[in-house]
Amino acid sequence: MDIETALKSTMEIDGAVGAAIVDAESGMMLGSMGGGRHLDLEVAAAGNTEVVRAKLRAMAMLDIQDDIEDVLITLGRQYHVIRLLDTKGAGTLFVYLALDRARANLAMARHQLRQIERVLSL
């Protein structure tokens, strides 16, 4: 599955508002869908890159020898899920997904993101 198809599948998740695949080393989006005037995906990609970098630094300082699966940010009306992708050593990439909390099932959304990751070709 290519990036565009993966993003289309991500946007089919119940409650999806916007999605992006982001290079955590540069903060640049490889692709995005959705968003709109209330969700600037370029700004979200850059900001969430900092979240990923901070978490990786904290894990290194704590000498935690493990991988991050995802980071969840819970807002009053939205869930923001940052799912790090297994790139087989090709850099740090993540999927950013914003969900409308009233329409989303968080457990199902996380499951669907894992399924998309399994078939995503980078």
C-alpha cells in the first residue's frame, strides 16, 4: 500500500478529521488528507514532530530500551494519535491522526492504524 492509499484508509476510520504521514527527523509531511481551517496539518506535523523527539529523548535519558507504538493526546473534543511506523531502519516516520471524540472509537482506531501500518510500503 502506498502513502496516498494508506492516508485514504486512515481517513475511513470512524471520526477521522485529518491524517498525515510525517518524517520525524525533518518534520516534513510525506502526505496528508483532511484537516481544514480548524486543523492545519502542516502545523500539526511540525508540532507533533517535537512531541516524538521529546519522548525519544526522555526514553534515552531513562535508559528505556523499548519502542514507542503510539502517543495519545486526549483533548475535550478530539483524540490525537501519533503512531510511529516500523521503517526497518529507514528513519523515524509517524502517522498522525486527529479524531472527533464524539464519533470515534479509540481502541478500534488504534487497531485500524496497526492494520494500515502492516501493509504500508515506504
